[in-house]
Amino acid sequence: MSKNILFIGENSGSKWILVMLIATCLSISCTETPEVPKQEVSTLATITEPVKRDYAEIKNTGILRVITSYSSSTYFLHRGIQAGFEYELIKNFAKEHELALEVIIIGENENPYDLLNSGEGDLIAASYTITEERKEVVDFTRPYNLVDQIIVLSEELDQEPESITDMSSIPITVRRNSSYYVKLKELQDEGFDLTINVVSDDMDTEALLFQVANGTYSATVADDNFFQASNKYMDGLVKGPMIAENDTIAWAVRKNAPDLITKFNKYLYKHFRFNNEGVPKRSAFLNVLRKKYFEGSTPVADYFTPDIEVQRFGGISPYDSLLQTVASEFDLDWVMLTSIAAQESKFDPNSESWAGAVGIMQVLPRFSEIPLESLYDPEINIREGARILKEQMDHYSYMDSTSQWQFALATYNAGPGHVADARRLAIDHNDDPNEWESVSKALLRLMQRKYYQHARYGFCRGIETVRYVNEITNRSNTYEAILALSQSRNDSYPGVLGFKTIN
């Protein structure tokens, strides 16, 4: 089951550093083998009847679900904060349409097209090239990027091929369900002498590039912008011949969601279109993203560094160890505690809110016996925040764990008085005061005069509290998904390095 996360309006500042939870999956069963047969059946999707969830249904729920991969060019975590070209592009759409955004990470052995058609997500935003085979199972939006497909070679090779005709003695390793495989097969059919080695679809492009860099494979194929980013933090890669020019990149959507595609196309047209001469024109926003992640003098990849001493994968934030220790002391979920810290302060110990809350957990000094100056200490602040949360969790101890967290988070954000008002209002509407869905609706009602004028604690910014709870809960789910994916890959491929953040 794919885990997901909700993000609204987050950025990690001017300096971006990747916390790479990249499993460079050593495919022990996929050695370099002869060319696969030409006649093969597509394995893109097993679900052929997509669920019905168009823009109206999405707008009704208020949540847009994006399926993406965990990589430096799509979506990643930097010190617990969300980043990535695809993430920022779709996040901006969600913001414009007043939708919450859930990010669903493609896990090991998960089929993105099945995740889409089963309703787990509403679009795939993972830098996918439009291909005829993919169009059989999904519809694509208008393009928002053009890329060239290039051969990427290992620096250990003693050859420097200048064109595709020089590649006859160099095996090229790609995934079967990739646009790169499709292009290589087309070149073979045109008469080019190529050896294609097929590996598991669990290995993403970044993992393959890493294995080319360390000499496990001789060559692979990647989009030029992907290579540009990866080459900044992977030693041992050499740019080879181009095999496809100006391939179109787009989002994939269910075939029965025409209104959603229309919305996406209208949005993307503002940021990428062709003039009368066929020259692509990009918006200032899109150019900023391209420079930020691929092209700038200090693109995001400049801050990546492989570190042979770092523990493999497993990291979320700069305070993982401390959060784990404190969570254990108070019998709390450390991943949830980490998600709260990301929401409250983006892990900034000097953070201050307009309401006077301070530190990583945004503790209000008036509700704490600890001196104000001490609350800027990360350990003291996290421990005090955990203590307050534990009290609130205990208050709802008669609920199941999920509900406990939802109500405790609402109380942490809005205060016990407003939550109590919302529960009473839920009862007035014959709703269950112990169900978060019912109480979240009541919190929204407390923004209306006809309701809050009769409430004991008056007006409540209910929409902020509902978003707060949903964002933290879903972010925690995605953190869990990333950790599970990392552990799974590490168990399967021991000894493979992850990447570490640098200051």
C-alpha cells in the first residue's frame, strides 16, 4: 500500500540539499545478457478499468493526489522538507486551485499506472516521456518540458563513442518499461547494432546511473537534464551520444478524467508553450525551477555529496536521533513527532511565530514552565513539545491511535477550548464527536458567525487546524513510506551507499 503525504506552501530556503534515500539497487539477477526478443507483451498496467475521479470529485474532497518517484529531479527530502522539480510544479497548481496536495511515492514492486487507475493517485508527475505504449493505458497532458535522451557511459570504459554507430560493442542497460527501452528498440529496428540489457523495473534511472558511475554497468540512457543534475554528485559518468531529441515530458492522468486534464492543460499552457516558429517559451516560474534543479550556476545537485561513512538511507531530519530518543521517553511515534517539527518550524530552532511560539516544536512560553531563552535549545524544546503532546494524547486515550493523534494535533494547534467547541457542535449536528471527520467539519463551521457566536471560545480558524492535522498525518505516512522503501532496498542490496546532506 502506498503511503502519502500532504504538503502546502513549503520551501526549504535558498539552499537546497538532497537527503538522498536512493537505493542503488544492485540487481544480482540482471547481468548483462543478449538482446531480448522483439515480440513482447506490454506490462505497463494490470488495471485496465480506471476508477471514476475527475476534477469535480477531487475538488469535493479538497485533495489532489500526485504519484511520483523519489529522486533528485522529481521529489525528495532535504532535512525533512519537501523539494523537487515535479513537486514544486504540481504544488503550485494545487495552491492555485485551493487543493491540498498528497504525495504518493512509488514503492518497490508498485506499478505507477495501477496506482493511478486504482484511484490511489490522480496523476503521475515523474518526468515521463509521452510514448505510444503509455498512451494505451493513460492520457497525457500537454507537455511542460523537452528533453534529449542521451547515452551515459562509465568513466572506466576505454572507449569514447561519438555516435550511436560506435556503440555496437558496449551493452546498454535500461528498464523494460521505460521510454529509453522503446527508443533503443526503434534504433535496432532501423538497423543499428545495439546490445540492450534489461533490468528490473524496480531500478529507477538514478539507481542505474549510480551503477554506471561505479562501473557495474557500461552504459545506460537518461534524459539530458537528469544527467545534468546527477553528474553534479556522481563521479564516474561520461556524456555519450544523443539518441533522441526534444522528447516531450508530460503528466499522466486517467483516461476517464477529461475535466482534470483540461485544468492541467490550462495551467501548463501558462508555463510552457511553443511560439509560431516552434520555439518553446517558458514562464518565469518554470525558468526558476529549471535553474534551481538543473541549470543554475549552483543548482541543487551542487549540494549533494556521497559519503561512505554515512549510514545507508534511513535519515529524515537533522534531529532524527534526538527525536527518536525523546519519542521513546514519552511513548510517542518518532516519525509523527518529526512530521510535527517539520510543520511547526521546518526544524529551525530559532523559529518564532506571530503568536509567540518558539523553537522546533513551536512551544508557547505561557504554557510552559521552562524559561523562554531555554526553549531555543533544540533538545529542551523538543522534549517540552513532546511532553505537551503526550498530555493531549492521554486526554484522548479512549480513542484508537489514529484518532488520538488527530485530536491531539488539533488541540496542539487550536487549543483544547476550540476542539471542545467543535465536538459540541458536532453533537448538535448529530455527528460523532469522537470521529475526526465529523469534528473537522465542525471546526470549519466555527469560522461562520452563526456558529461561533454561540461557542464558548468564539471564532476559530478551523481551516488552518484541519489543514494542520491532515498535513502532519499525511507527511508522517510519507516519511514512513520512504523509510520502508529505503530499508527494503537496503535489505535486498546490502553495502550500497546512500547520500548525506552537507551544511
